[in-house]
Amino acid sequence: MTPADLIPVADTIPVHWLWFQVLLTVTFFFHMVAMNVMAGTAVIALVTHIRGGDASLPLCRDLAKKIPFFIAFTVNFGVAPLLFVQVLYGHFMYTSSVLMASFWLSVIILLIIAYGCTYLYDFKFDELFGSRALILSIAVTLFFVIAFLFTNNFSLMQVPETWSRYFNNSQGTMLNLGDPTLIPRYLHMMISAVAVGGLAIALYYDFIQRRGREIPDGRIQLGCQWFSAATCLNFVIGFLFLDSLPDAVKDVSTASGLFFVISLIGGIVSGGFSIVLGFVYKVRQTAIAAFCALVFMVLVREAVRITYLKPYFNVTELQVVPQYSPLLLFLVVFAAGIAVFCYMLKLAFQVGEVKS
Amino acid sequence: MNYPVWSLDFAGGGLLIAMMAIFHVYISHFAIGGGLFLVLTERKGLRENSQAILDYTRKHTKFFLILTLVFGTITGVGIWFTIALLNPAATSKLIHTFVFAWAVEWVFFSLEIVSIFIYFYTFGRMDPKKHQLIGWLYFIFGWLSLFVINGIIGFMLTPGFWIETGNFWDGFFNPTFWPALFFRTFLALMIAGLFGFLTSSMIKEESFRLKMVRYCSLWLLIPIGLFLVSGWWYLTSTPAHVQEMIIVRMPELKPFLTAFQWLTPILILGGLLMAVRMPRPICRAMAVVLLVVGILYMGAFEFIREGGRRPYILYDYMYSNSILKEDYPKVRETGVLQEAKWVINKEITSDNTIEAGKELFTLLCMPCHSQGGVLNDILPLTAKYDRFGMNAMLTGIGKVNRYMPPFAGNDKERDALAAYIVHRLHGKELTEGVEVDIISEKDVVPPFNGATDEYVLLAWNTLGVHDLTDADNYWSFHPPGNDIFAQLIKRGEVPEVVSAAVVVSYAVEKAFRNPSDHVPFWNNTSSLLGRMVPSNTGLTGNGLTGIMKYGQQGAFVAEGVPVTPYPDGGGYQPYPKVTIEARDQGGALLASTQVVVPVSTEMGCKNCHGGPWRVDGRAGFSDKTAADILATHDRISKTDLLARAESGDPVLCQSCHLSTGKKALGNQSNLSLSAAIHGFHANYLSDREDDACNACHPNNSTGSTHFMRGIHKAIGLTCVECHGYLEDHALSLLKKEMQLGREKAAYLMENLSPRSVESIQDVQPRSPWVNEPDCLNCHVDFQPPEVVATFNEWTDSEEGLYRNRKEISDAIFCAACHGSPHALYPAENPYGQNRDVLQPMQYQNLPYPVGSNKNCSICHTIDMEEDFHHPNSFTTFRNE
């Protein structure tokens, strides 16, 4: 039995695969941003609590109101890429999900608990007193556990050569712990979250300030410092991650390898710029550089997946049974949805700052 | 087949998806109806200029926000996760077919989140009209999410034209799309009322609480009528076989249907009671109770909807074991293990049977069954089976009880799966039937002096064996009653069949004269037959000894002699002997002989229905077996036979199922007993040889009766050569039922294919006990057969049956010289070398037919020179 023997047969797709690849990449990018802001701001709020002092409370209270929003949007923006990744790679992802099913399904329970904790942290902030850090630490811990499980699943789907372990363990308790890329990949992702969380704080207060309202001293600087420091650390982790990747991924003689290297260089350069800009508190410029770095890293991630699966599968192999009218419907609804979204935001901003 | 299967054991059987789905569906419907509740309640507050109502609405919004976002949203993703883990193939199909519907729903979902956040966080601060607009937008997006999801869920139950076209729109706007949409919309409004009770019952100020609780009552009570109407529309929009599955076929759905019926008035009553003024704690407690009732109501509906889809996960397209309907023939041919990707044992050998069976179990059973769990636990469902019974059950699944997929694999795989379930799950040994030890007795042949005796007395039992059903405390279809025939021949050059001026008596062996001590028939005759029958007396009034009457048939007859196979000393003897004596009117003995009255209770029902033998480990119906038969009948045919039996009111099967022939009984509208029994069981015992017959009839090679003991057995014939394979046999009976307008036969015929002829059209319909194989089909003109196969050529009437036929002169019954059916001379009886050839041995000292080998002098007193009784009779027995 070879690894290829275990790979399920893929279902047909209704439109050209490139549509799904684009939708996957774009929506995943937004999911990453939302997730980074969610987890990153939660970490920063927790560290701020731990550092202590009354001065920390206003920042934490501000963040407490935002974190449930970010969870909602992280989940919402996660739905779309999860949909499109199943269209292109479902036969890999369903398999890896089943292999680690017990852990994978626990994500739902953990997420409900974490989500509940953040609402408790928000709505009962003043009543919680000393328990604030405890409640938030539960949420943060669960965010990190969930992220670890996601990293396991999306790396496990790429390595069919390890799937035969199922025959000794069909209880859904397999993880991809033997994969040397797992830990650096996970850390790279989560430290990025801390960085983007810091950047989000800086951007938020910058936005408030630009609307002519006063903000407490040092908030923008604090956010930028978190960003740059975390991103510096992430450079180290990133190189460890790079080192752990198989040579085939980095082989520039292949199209995917070349794409990987170009995207990686783009990511490193824009990431480097963002660190410098962050240290000098150029918030919006930092955000643009970080935005570029994240885009490049999302592309790097796609290139890695393509190379990993190359011995077994290429998305171009998916059979198309054409039916474009549902796509058209989606595009129309999407465009109309954007318009309604903007209209609703306009109404909301007419009220002024959104307060609970 | 394509994907690995998550071994869930006790948590299997759909428990995970049930838990996740019921919560999600309840909350997600609340998210829709509750959205309308919010905006209309806000409007009410504004119109009435009531700050109290607006404050209530704002608090309710907060509760709504947390509940729908934290639990509703995440459990929604949870359903997706769960179905992908439990049935990745079906999930993949749904994703790939409806990817842009999901994507559209994602847009609506996003807008829902944005709008509810804005609605809550700007409550009281935004211009009221604009704020209500946001509320309306929330409701519209929520309802549009339902619109989209409803299309996909409806597709799973009623894919409609999608099956042929594969077109997105055909699948989406499927036959139940609109009724389900209305149904769910009204349900969502009702649930909004139920959650409204929860928050409004907490209002402290009594009059305002009463006002708001009554307002919530309207949300529950106004839509419920429309909900029920749309529910009926929904049900009637499903295909007839889905309705049948929901209402008739699926026993597991019964509690949910009952729950749905009972909870509807409870909800209405609850809604009315809530409008009554009551203290806050009681009001709150009732609100909680109604909320729980609501989730039970929703759960019952979801179980019913899921059940209606059985045996498919995607109706008429993909079975719940993930195998496509169109792939079934191929999988059956090549085998599941060859087709499946996630198995180690691709071939079954004697060394890996259990392990291969385990893999088959994982692929085929685990998707729906738990092991020791709450839902669909396979352990009690399979506990009664041994390997044979389990195999038969697997053969029949999906054929009669169509809520399970048909078994997908080949014969070896079916056996391996049966072996795994029986051995590994239940710890039973896999030994095949242990041969019953039978002691062969030396029977004394009655005397005959050819030189001096003036009479020859020939006697026979009309059947090769009487299958006695001694399950009388539960049911019966064959009460005690053997028919004994005798002919007295006055010897001479021209012999004479004596019909008068003699008294012919019979006497069953003494040890068998107290059958009421051994079977419970006589305790139950009132219930079974509607009349009292004296102990040890047959239905005709005959006892174990008596006088035989000369009948129109041309023989002395004792009908319905209530013999059983249980001698007073204990044990089991299916071949008791009866002594026949002919005397003149003065009492002088003219002739005497003996013959067996074969009767057996070794009917193999226990092979599938469980339970042990009742007597000596070799025969008889135990209570467990008998009760299980009724339980199965009750489950499939919606009867209450077991309850009736347990309350002392057992039934005769023929009280509903007609028996044919001259002893016809029963109800004309139901299938005849023979057609019902053979038609039903042929679905479970198909693709077998005569082992299918012997599984039920007392002819198992390791059993205690061996009723087929005549010459045909000795030369290697089985049931199949004359009666056809079980499928053929059943189809011939069922076709007759169809001709008689008993449409139920069609259901049993649907999954049966004839094996002796090309198609069902070629099967000749027949009535049981009337149209049977004719000996002369093979023995053309009484000659040795050239072809030994006679399925489909039936006797025209009962008169044509072997047991009723006579030789050419119309004087002597065939059976008088050749013996009973299935025991044609020279018959071999395991209970005694001479037991079944007593008369041939008595009159000619040979076990062959009486008069064979030119032994004409037995009756004629002199040698004859030519055939008389039938062609080819004046010859030497050829099968020595």
C-alpha cells in the first residue's frame, strides 16, 4: 500500500479551479488578519493584566470590548476559506480531519468556551476584578490550543505518507507531531498574531486620534512596539521554519519553488520594512508594509502546500463540470452585500463611536 | 469507501451530530424568528411610546446576541465539522455541488453579524427609523440564510430532478424547498416566542411582565396553525416511499412521531397558560419548561426528517455508508474491500476473516451504529444471532426493512462481517452446527406370510413430515395433526380393494399418547381456534388411537391425529410409529401393519430469531424464539401480537394469513401464509442452495430430523431440483398473490430475482399445497428421467398431487406402494434402518416400492407378466 492508495477520489468542480484558488487565497488572508488581531490583542491584554497596575485597566477595558467582535469576524472570515479549501483540497483535508477527529471536533467546544470567556470579560469587566486575568487567560490559552490543532490539521493534510498510522489508531487522536515543520510553523503563525495585534492597537488609536478625539498617552507607541518586537522574533522563527521545510519546496527550478522563493523574498523585505517603520511609530506605513508581508506569507503558504502535494495531486487535475450561473449569483450577491455593508457602516458611524 | 472512518464506539450512531445539530438548529431558528421579534418589539415600544418595552427589547437583544453568536454561530460551524468527520464523502458532495450557495450564505451570514452588532451597540442612540431598518436588514439576512440552507438541506431529502440532470438549480429548488421554507419560517417565529417567554418572565413589574408574556404568547400561538399546515404540505411533498419510511417503516422514528404529536398540544396549552397571570417564579419556571419542550419538539422533527432519508445520506444518490447507488452493482461484484481505500485486508482468507470482518464493520456499519452507545447501538440489535443468522440478516437488510442500505459486499465479505459481529462483538464461538447424536433403533418388521395371509394392509402418512409449531403460548400455524391413510387389499389373482365390512383402527405408540403433557396447544385452543379442543384430541376429533373411516378418496383415513415428537419418557422422536389393524366385523384380525407418523418441531426459526431449542437441545420452540418472531412481526407489520400473546391471547397465523387447499383458513386480503413466510424469508436467504430450505425445514444435515429421507435424497437430489431455489419458490407463490390482487406481494418481490428461469415474467404462479411439482414432469410416462429439474411445472389441482394420485386403474394410491412424499421407498431413516420401510420389508423383505422387482404376488398371489398399475412398473428396481 502506497500513500497514494489512501488518497480519496476528488469530486468535480463547477467552475475553473482558479476561481476557487483566488477566493481561497483572498478570504484566507482576511481570516488571518482577523485571527491575528483577535489572538494578538487578547495576548497583549493578558500581558498588560499580568504586568498589573491601574494604568493598565483602560487599555484592557478597550480591548475587552473589541475581542468578541474579532472572534465573530475570525469565525466568519474562516468560513469562506474553509469552504474553498474543501473545494480544492477536500479529499486531503477531510482525511486529515478524520485522522485527528477527536481533537478537530474539540475545536468547537474550545471555541465556544473561549468565546464565552471573552463576552464575560467584556460584559462583566468591572465586576470581575482579580478574575479578569484568569478569564482572559482561559480564552488566550484556548485560542492557542485551537491554533495548534488547526496547524496540525493543515500540515497533516499535506503529508499522506504519514496517514497509514491510522491503521494503528482510528480513534481520531492522531496529530502531526512528527513533522519537523509543525512547531516552527505554529509559532510563526502565532507570533505573527501578537505582532498584528499590536499593530491593530496602534491603528485603532491612530484612527481615533485622527478623528479628533483624545487618546491616552503611549497607546500608539505601545502597539507599534509590540508589533516590531514580535516581528523581529518572528524573523528568527521564520528562518527556523524555512530551514525545516523540504528542499523541494525551495527548489527554484520548479514553478512552485520559484513562486515560493519570490513570495518569500517579498515577505521578508516587506516584513523588514514594517519592523523599521514600527520602531519609528509610522503606523499607517507600518500597516501597509505588514499588509504586504501578510499577503506574501499567505502566498508562501499556498506555494508550500502545492509543493508538498505535488507527488499526489495538482489542482489543475480537478475535473470541471461547468455550471457558471451559481458563480454569477454569488458575485452579484457579494457585490450587493458589500454595498449593504457599507451602507450599514455609514449609518453606524453617523451615530458616532460605537459604544456598548 | 473513499475515506477513513472515525471509530467512535459508544459515541457513534449519530449521537454527535444529533447533539450538535439540535442545539444549532434550535438557536439558528431563534436567530431568524428572534430577529423579527426584536424589530417588531422595538416598533411596538416606539408606537406605544413605552420606554419599558424599549428597555426590554434592548436587554433581549443582548441575550439574543450572546446566544446566537456564541452558540448559534459556533455550533453551525460545528455541524459542518461534524458531518465532515462522520460522512466526508457526502459532505464533499454537498460542498462541491453547492459551493456557491454556501458562499452566498456566507455573505448573508457576514451581513447578519454586522447588522446585529450595529443593532445592539447603537440601540437607543441611532435614529429610530434607521435603527429599525438595521433590525429589518438583520432579519432579512437571517431569513435569506435560511432560504439558502433550506435548499441544501432539502436537497439531501428530496434531490428531485438533480439525480438526472446534476443541475444546481434542480437540486436547490427541490420538491420540498418551498414547504420546508414556510415550515421553518413559522417554526422560527414560534421559537422566538419561546425565547421571549424566557426574558419576559424575568421582568419584575407584574403588569408589564404579564403584558410582555402575553405578547410572546402571540408569537407562539399565531404561527403554530400555519406551522402545522405547512408541516402537512412538507410531508406530502416528499415522495411516497419517504412518507412510508417515516410513517410506517422506521421503528426508530415512532417515539419521535409520538413526541411530535404530543408536544404540539402541549405547546399550544403552554402558550395559553403563559397568558394567565401568575407569580414570577412560576412564570419563569414555565418559560424554562416550554423552552425545553421546544427543543424536544425541534429534536423530534429533525430526527423524523433525518429518518425519512434512510437508507441514504443523500436521497436516492448516496447510501449512508457513503457508497453511491450507481456504484452498488460494481462494489458487489468486486467486493467492498477491493474498492475501499482505507483497508489492509484486501482479500479474505481463513486467517484474516475476523480482521477483514472488522474492516467491513468499520466501513459499512460504523457510519450509523454505535457500540454500547445511546443511539443505534448495534449490540442489542445483533445479540440474538449466530453466524448463520447474522449472515442471513445481512443478506436481507435493505430489502424488507429498507431503512438500512443493502449489504454492499460479496458472499465472503458478508460471512466475514457476520463472523466478526458474532465472535468479536458478542464473544460467541464460530463453530458450525454440531451434529446431533441420533440413536438408531432396531425396528421389528410386522409379520406377513405370503402363503397364508389373505390381506395386505398398506398405510402411509400423507406428508413426509408434519411440521408442528409447538409455540402455542405465542402463536401457531401448524397445530398437532397428522393424516394417516390405509388401504386394505384382499389378495387374489385379481385383488380387491376392501372398502366395507371391516374395521380399520390405528394406535400410535403408547409413549406418544399424552401429547398435551408435552406441548401447550391444548391450553390455548380457545385463543388460537376460537373453541375448546379436548386434551390429546386433534382438530377433527381424532385421538391417538381410533377407528379409520373409509372416505370418498378410496382409503381408510384418520385425519388430524394429534401426534407430537415427544414421548412420555422424555426426549425427541420425530418418527413415532402407528399400528394399523384391519378386523372383520366379528373382531377377527385380518391384517396388521405399522407406519411412521413423522412429526417434527425442528424448525430452524431460532437460527435467526435467537433462543435455544426447547427440548433436549435438538427441537422445539423456546419462548425466546417464539416471542422474537412476534416482536419482529409487530415491528414490521405494526401489529401487537407479542403483547396479545403475553396477555394470554396467542393467535393462529392463519387467522390473518390465508392457507389454501382444502383446509383453507384465513383472511382473503392478506398474503397467504406460505407466500408471506417464503416471500419474506427469501429476502434473507437468497443466493443459497438447499441450505436455505434446510435452515427452516427440519432437514438440516446436522439436525435431529432429516425429514427428506427417500430415494431422491439417496441419489443426491435436494429440494431445489423439484421446488426451485428459495427465490424461485417464493416468487411463484408471490406471483399468484399478485394475480389475486394482494398488492403486498409486490413489496416482497421487489428484491427477489429468479434463478431457475430468466425473469419474473417466466415464473409460473402457483398456489401453495395445490400447485406442486408433478413426479411425471421428470418421470415422463413413468420412465427414468432424462432431466432432473421440474421447477415451474405445477400440478393443476390438489387432485394431481402425489399424495392424492392413484395408479392407472384408479384403485391404489401411489403412496400405498411408494411411501410418503419425501420418504419414497427405499427410504433411509436415521432413527432406524427399517423405520421408514416397514411395509416393503413386511411384504417383500426388500426396502423397495411394494411390488417392485416383479413382486406382484404380494397382492396377486401369482407372478404377473406385464405392466398394469403404470408403465415401467414391471421391472427390477434400478436404484439399488
